[in-house]
Amino acid sequence: MSKRNSLLFNVVRSLAAIAIALIVATFLVFFSSTSTGFLEKLADTAEALEALLVRPFIKANGTFNSKAFLDVLASMIPIMFTGLATTVMFSANQFNLGSEGGIMLGAFIAALSAIYLPLPTIILPIVSILLGSLAAMLVLLIPATLKAKLNISEMVNSLMLNYIIMYLINFVLTSYVADRSKGQLVTHQIQKHAALPQLVGGGSKLSVGFIIGLIAVILVTIFMYRTRWGYNIRMIGKNQEFARYSGINVAFYIILAQAIGGILAGMGGAVEMLGRYNAYDWKALPGYGWTGITVAILANNNPAFVPFAAFFMSFLGKGTELMSTYSNVPNQLLNIIQAIIFLFFAANNFLSRYRQRLVVKSAEEEMASELGGK
Amino acid sequence: MSEQLAIEMIDVTKIYPNGVVANRDVNFRVKKGEIHALMGENGAGKSTLMKILFGMEKPTHGEIYVNGDLVDLSSPHDAISKGVGMVHQHFMLVPSLTVAENIVLGMVPRKKGVFIDFKEAIKITQDYSRKYNLPVDPFAKVADIPVGMKQKVEILKALVRGAEILILDEPTAVLTTQETRELFIELKNLKEKGFTIIFISHKLNEIMEITDRMTILKDGKSVGIYETKDSTPESISRAMVGRDVVLGIEKEKSNPTDTILKVRNLNYVNAWNKQMLKNVSFSLRKGEILGVAGVEGNGQKELVDALFNFIEVDSGEIEFKGESILNLSQGQLRSRNISLVPEDRMLFGIAANASVKENIISDRSHYPKYNKGPLFNMSEINKDVNQLVDDFLINCSSLEQNVGMLSGGNIQKVVVAREFSSNPELIIADQPTRGIDVGATEFIRSKLIELSRSGAGVLLISADLNEVMELSDSLIIMSGGEIVAYFEDTKGLEDDEMGRFMLGIDRQEDSKIQEVCYE
């Protein structure tokens, strides 16, 4: 199949997955509506869908909904980082799920650094972000090394590691760094000059972190497609036997991919922490790592597509939030819609008949041209 | 129709989702009560055709008749219900269960409809075992029984399920000589009882011994049906590999200089406890092509794996330019200018989902000229890859096209473009032209000669007699993991003579074989 045909197939497939998810969502909204008459239910559904799809952009009065839109952009920040982290690790065929724990640890370490380190303006946030990244990297090196050296499943290890990280943070938070003067479990406030500057005023929480995220997207894309290290990582993911036969040091690059994943996840946590919060108070895994996996899959493991996938997920999040505010639809619906999209993207055989027709067509064309050529 | 057909497959074509055309309009007819061989090189489409017959793959188009009825086989279950059974090359047994439990798996006899009737299971096993003369121990755990018995269990499993047509996928690949002999007696016995057997193999001697007729596949197409009694190993191998193609490659006389590769006393026992390499020793000089001929599965694969460190040999020494290269990583081997054209190009030779460009630079992405600081020097890479695509006549729509979308011949050209362009001093070419078109074959062969004449040492492993005879300056023949013959010059060698060595009928004097070991 030609490159153009496979691109066409992927586009059709993505749109179809989204369309089906929305159709299912429509039915769910319709049946969960509390109104009685059919027409009323229909009106409710239309209203809910409008809230879901249009409200994040446009207010009810027809003007641009800048607040909602900035929220969408702001909530892209952490999932861009975890999406990138997952992209790099999945590219090497390493199903490391540790970006969830990585982002939590990155946030925690960056917070501690921003609270306690006596560093000047500009230096403090930079050092805090770097320390957060480093911490997450070191932690993800555990499943990475175990995989490379002893062939222990990185998936199981990283998954369990997430909970170890979570409980360890909770332990340190409760025992050592909690602000006792507060009613709930939270650290002391971070130093004012550690906070990342906001891009726009008005409490939108769209910080410089967004720019850092976009820069990370560009750097990771260049790394993956324009350097020998990224190339080797991708070759291992495409065919590990081939990589080994070609003389690529497979163990080293398996570790490298996960170390980079750790850095990105940790950086995401640090940026989110310093861009949005005054003090650290996460007590459970934040879920950004899981969303990052969805983002990586939507982006087809291509870092350049991560911002679009992150935007889509973030947009859906805001849409369902507005939907639950303005209509009677529960916002658990988001999870259902997400799950359906995820299902169709992850299902290798979705539309496989359509794909098979394209393949058969081009194979037959090739056979015909072969015969003609002889 | 005078004779009744057990199986008739008409115009079966299979195109896999990755675009590989595995079968093209194949016609396959098996008479009732015969042992019918399905032959062909690796990748000729044998397995795909049998998977279709056993309901594991759906054909893209084509019709299948079993005992004269048109059938639609969409799962192995369908195939079994039509009386088709298959014994896979890799056994499908549960190691922790007993033989009897494995045999009744999925059709367990019940006591009062609930409890498993173990006694009945053992009785069934013993009955069938006796009836078909396939002795097995019903109480033994499958994990504890030898390979030969596992195969009997597989055959019994098919028989218990009412199979009248048995497909055996390379049944002798894992068996010792004695076990093979035993299997053949059992198969003849089954044939007398009226069973139809389809026997997949590429071992000529086995085919000659046991089958009545054979269908030969080549490049996914059926070459024809032959009566075994009217065939000779030569005529079969000709049909299989297309030996009639006249190559007429002109090669100047070799002028070998220093010894570049010294292999001494390699021994290797594989996971099934079969000795695959027995004291293999030879030397290879710069400027010559040393051919390794032999029927597949006689240690050639293991020899290559040992040379490129894919397996750890039990004993022996490998020296390259006077230095031991045993257990060096593939990267270290490549930095010493050793190249390998691997036998299995789809698994080792390429990454199908990566582009032509990415596949060509896989061994050289670290070259200083391809890197500017941390970044790739794309213009330099593109320039060199473009040059290689031109030089090696690779037919691709662009450098970005995925290699998996190319034809077999072009895929192999991508592999050799990489392996031949890294200034190799030693080239190991393992079945370099298997299953590819004539044009690409000729091209690759002339490149191999060109490289050897400009000073590289070439070790050519090929099951294709034509190829080893035409290309090699000198030749060794492997049989049963040993080198059984050495010919300094391939001129004037007769096929028959070689065939006798390859099949293990003849063996040269040790002193003659040792002549291939020089300093």
C-alpha cells in the first residue's frame, strides 16, 4: 500500500472513531435526559451536544468564550508532557506506564525545591524543574534497567512503581513537609519567585508552561526523527531483532528511551506544579499519565501530533464539564466517550476490511504492472 | 472425475494485510488415500496454503472443496468438522496436562454430565493408540515426554476428532533420525487404513521415501503436480528452485590471498538436544567465495548464527584476521567490517514499517559524516542513500516508502545495498537470493562476485545448488551438522555426486575434508 493510501486510511479511521463515539454519546445523552416527552428529550440532547462541542469556543450569546478556551489550553500542559513521555517509550516498544508516577514525583520534588532552596529569581524555577525531571528519570530507570538487563516486564514494574511513588510521597508529605498550620494535608507555600509567569491575566492558569510544552514537542520531534539516538530508539520499536542484527546496542537504547520518558513526565509535573499551584497537595495519582497514554495512541506515537491529541482530549474534558453544568448530563459521560474513542483507535482490526480492500487493490496493481513489465 | 479427490483448492489467492501476496491462483488437488507432499522453499507459500485449508486464514479469493463439497472454512473448528486435522510444526499441547487429558481437550468425556471422566479419557487414548499403532503413555505429563511422542499425541488428537485428512507441517524438523523412521512407518500405516496425508517438507530424501505425489510451490504459485515415482531429487530441486534458468555469469578466476576467517571445531547442541554443529572447521581467504551447500537444516543456519553471535556455541574458536571474534556483539562485528545477508530477511534484514532510507542506514547511523553535532546530516544521508538506491536498482517510489511495501526482490536489494556498501572484508551471505525474482537474483550474484574479486572474503550459504555451483570458487558440503566434503574447485562437479554428499550417503576421507583448514 502506498504512503498516501495508508495516510488516507489513518485519517478516515480517526474520524470514524470520533464520529462513532459522538453518535454513541448522543444516544447516551438522549436516554439519560430527565425530560419526559420525546421532543423535550431531543431538545435536551441538542443542548447537551452544543455544550460539549461548541461551548468551549463560543458562549451562548455568540461571542468567543475566551475563558473556557484558555482553560482548554491550560489543561493541555501536563498531558502534552506525559503524552510525549509515552510517545518516546512506546516508540521503543517499551510499555512503560510510569509517566503517571513520574509526573506526580516531578511535581512533588519541584515543589520541595521551590519551597526550600535559597535560589534567586529565574534560577529557582529552572532548578526546580530540572530536579523534578531528574527525580522522575531516576525512578523510571528502575523498570528500564530491569527490563534491559533481566528482561523483566517493564509494564508490570512501572505500574506497581506508580503506587510506590504515590505512597512514598504521601509518607514524606505527612511526616516531614506538611504545613501543620493548615487544616488539610498540604506543603508550605512555594516561594513567590518560583512560580512560572502567566501568559494571560485573569486567573486562566495558562502559564509559560504551555510554551515550554510546545518547545518540548519540537525538541522531542527533532530528537526522534533527526538524531541517531531517536532513530535507534525507533528502529528497536519497529523490529528489535533487526536493530540487534544491525549492531544497535538494544539494551542501552531501551534504557535511554525510558530515561527520556522519565525526564519528560517529571518535567510535566514540575511545570504543572509551578504554573498552577501555590503549594503541593496531590495525595492521589493525578491521572495525567493515563491520559498521556491516550494522547500517545491518538498521536500514533508521533511527537509532532501530540499537541493536537492533547488539545482534543483537553477540549473533550472542558466540553463535558460545561455539558454537566448547562444540561442534566453527568460528566462521567466523558469517560465513556473517551473509552469508546480509545477502543476504536486501539482496535487494530477496526475498519480492517476497508484497509484490506486498499491493500488488495494496490497489490493487484503491482502484480499487473509486474506482468506488464516482463 | 475418475479418482475421488479429498481436497481440491481452486485458484486460491491470499494477500496479507501487509500487502504480501503469499499465494497466487494456486490449484491444489489431493487424492483420497495418498500421501501428498507440499514442497517449496521457505516463503513459497506452503504454510499459508495449509493455514487456509485448516481455516486459520481466509483466502482473498478461491474455492475449497473437501471430499467434493464446496466448504467455507472460517475457523479450525470448521476444518475439523469436515475431517481435516493438522499437526503443527510447533506442538499445540498443554505441557502440564497428561497425554490423555491433552488428547480429549475440548471434547472431554463427562460423568453425569459434570465431572471429567478421566478413566474414559484414558480408555479413548488407549483405544486409538492401539488401533492406529501409535504407542503413547496416557498417564505421562506432556512436559516429560520426548518430542517424538509429542508428535504422536498431536496425530492422535487429530484422529480422535475424526480427521480423515491429516496435514503435517514439517513433521521431521524436530525429530531425530530414528524418530523420523518411526514416524514414516506410522504414516504408511495410516495410509493403508485409508487416511489422506498432506506432508509439508523441503527435505528431498524424505519426500522420495514416503510420498505418492507432490505439489511444488514457488513464489506463491503452483509449479505443478508430480508423481514421486517418476521424479528424481534432481528434477524436484529443479522444479523447486527453477534450476533451468541459465545464468551464464562470467567470473574471472579467483586469486585468494590471506586467510581472513578461521573456524575451528565448532560444536553446538540446540534446545531440543540435537547436535547441530559437529566439529565444524574451515578457513576462508580474501578474494574467494567459499560455498556452503547442503539440504536445509543440516547446521548451516547454526553456523551463520554462531558467526554473527546469535547463538553461543558450546565449544570451538572463530578468528577474524587472527583475532578471536567469538561472543563479540553485532555492533563490534560490524565495526570490524563483517557483513551478513541474513536468511530470514523479514525478521532480521529489515524493519518492514520503516522507510527505505531508515533501513539502509541501520548499521551506520553513527558514522561521523552522517552526523553534524547531535543532529543527522540529512543531505549527506539522502545523497548516499539515493546513490545506493540507484546503484542497487531498488525500485521504490521514494526513499520514504516503507520497505514492507516493496516486492521480495526489492526488499532483498535493500538488504544487500546496506550489507555490501559498508566496505565489508567478510561477507556472510545466507540464502541471498531465496524467493526473489530472476533479475534481482542475477544482480545480487554478480555483486557478490564483484566484491570477492575486489578483495572481500565471501561465505555463501545456499540450499540452491545452482547458486553455490555457479558462484563458489571452492565448496564445502554440510550434512548432519558436519562438513562431509570439500572441493577446492567447483568446476566439473556433478549434481549427482553432490546430492550423495548432501543426503549423507557419501562422505569424504577426513584428510580430504581437513584441507579446507589452512592457516
